[in-house]
Amino acid sequence: MRRVVLGSASGTRREILRKAGLEVEVVVSGVDEESVRADSVRELVEVLAVSKARAVAKECGDAVVIGCDSLLEFDGRPLGKPKSAEEAAAWWRERRGRSGVLYTGHCVIDGSTGREATAVGETVVRFGDPTDEEIRAYVASGEPSAVAGAFTIDGIGGWFVAGIDGDANNVLGLSVVLLRDMLRELDIDPVGLWGR
């Protein structure tokens, strides 16, 4: 059975993989995300995912390594985790009744061959119209401070997301549909990784 390593501290990504039949080890990359630049949000999440996967793969021998990074693009700006409660609240006030695009970069490295595959998931998120009081309560819950774009669809934030167009798992941080395609590109049978 192949060793599978997730290069992310995200409990949500780990849980997505567990529900999809994979038990993974977690090794956090230590990549300085603030120092990475790119020409677009889409390109930025791909570069970050590749950087994280490569950093972790150096430590993991012949393991299959998965690296990911997510950002919300809103009005052309990349929104990662908010730096403060005030910033999270401002983002929510600004996007009431509007839409953004959640991008998740994915990189898989086969440590036994050194080959890698990359993909970027793209999901449109349609935001609801929370009141100022609801925004204050949501930010006070602490949930927005730990997630890209200061929102979730599978927690308290779900109250304020009107809908999505695309893969819900991508919004949560890891698309198993894209992961399957990438593993097959590397000649790794996804089914062979189930049930560890």
C-alpha cells in the first residue's frame, strides 16, 4: 500500500480525503505564502500548491504527496485568510449579494518517480445578504479567521452563502475529482489507495 502524505495542516482537507477512502499522514510544508507572487489568482494558487508539495516531497521518500492552496478571487483581488476580525467583517460587507470565484490549486507528486501533476479547481460562490449584526456574530465565532476568503460552506458560514456553481469539495479545499485525474495522469490507480 502506497504511503499518502497531505502537505497541509487543513483538517477539512484531511477529512475530505478520509471520506474518499484515503488515510493520509500530514506534513506541513512551511512555505512562506506571503513571499509568493503570480500574475493571477489562478496562477498563484497553482504556484503555492506546487511549492508546498515539493517542499513536503523532499522529506517523504517514495510517498504520494498532495499539496493544495485555496484563495477567493473577489473584484480581482486574492483573499486568503483575513489578517484581523475587522478585515473579515469588511470583506463580508463588501460582497453581500455578489459573487466571487474560489480557486484551489492542487499538486500531486509521485515520490517513487519524481513525476508531478497539477490542476486548478474553480467554483463560483454566490454570497447571501447577511445583516451587519449577523456579520458581527459570524466574525465573533472565530470561523472566518481560519479559512480562505473568511467563509465556509460547511459550517456557520453556510447560513450566508446563497449557492455555488461547481465542485463543493473544491470550495472546502480539495477536489477529489481533480485528484483522481491527476493520480491517473501519474499512472497511480486511485482505487489502489483506498482503505489504508
